[in-house]
Amino acid sequence: MKLQKMITMRPKSIILIEDDLNLRQSIALILQRAGYLVTATDCVHKAMDIIKSGKYHLVISDINMSEIFNVLLPKVLANHPETSIVILTDQAIPEIDKKDKLPCAYFLEKPVAPERLLDCVAMVLVKQATFNRNKEMKLLINQTGNKQ
């Protein structure tokens, strides 16, 4: 839980794409109660429009929705490389890993316990923040080195 508190000091924006209404509402509520700003939709095309309209730190998506792998995720990865991805699945995780459909994503098996969801989201956001800080530091070092 300490990791979750560190991450939610500044609210992080999450887009949730899930076609099951009850699951979508439950996950959104869990994330909102943890301090995240959540936009939820059941449509891949709406999600693409939402992502274009603002900065999202994380995409959480159901793996079984049509157009996730061939439309949404390639565009997110190409146009928003700073956005992390968590995939919700009802398949066994080793089976997905064998497919290597999306090696840069994190996978959570449904049904997912609230603690597991929050721990995963916090871990992903910490890794993302660390990566971004390292990237900024390298840029700063390069700029400083070029001035001398």
C-alpha cells in the first residue's frame, strides 16, 4: 500500500476499456477510491478519441475486446509511448506470454482482487516514472555535456 500512496500523491489519469458494465464500474470505483482519475468506456473507438484529447498515464483494457490488438494498442504505443498498458484477461497468463502478442504490457487475470489491481497499477506507474526521470536525466546530462 505504501507504493500506491507514493504514486497517488499527484493524481494519475487512467483510461479503462472494458465491455462488461459491472466489471468496468467495479474497477473504476476501486481506482477512483485509491485516488486515480479514471475515464471508463466500453468502446475502442471512443477510447482512441479520449486518449487523443488528453494525457493518460495508463491504459487498462480487456484483452477480448475486438480491435484492441490491431487498432488501439498499436496507436497508443506509436503516438503515446509514455503511456503504460495493463491487459485484463480471463485466459491463463502463461498462454498469453507464449503468444507474445504484447510483450511490453502487464497482464492481470480476471477476476482480479482489488489489492492485486492496485498493486499492479502502482508498480506500473512507479516503473513509468522511473523511466521518465532517467530519460530526463540523460537529456540533461547530454545538454550539459554539449555546452562545455
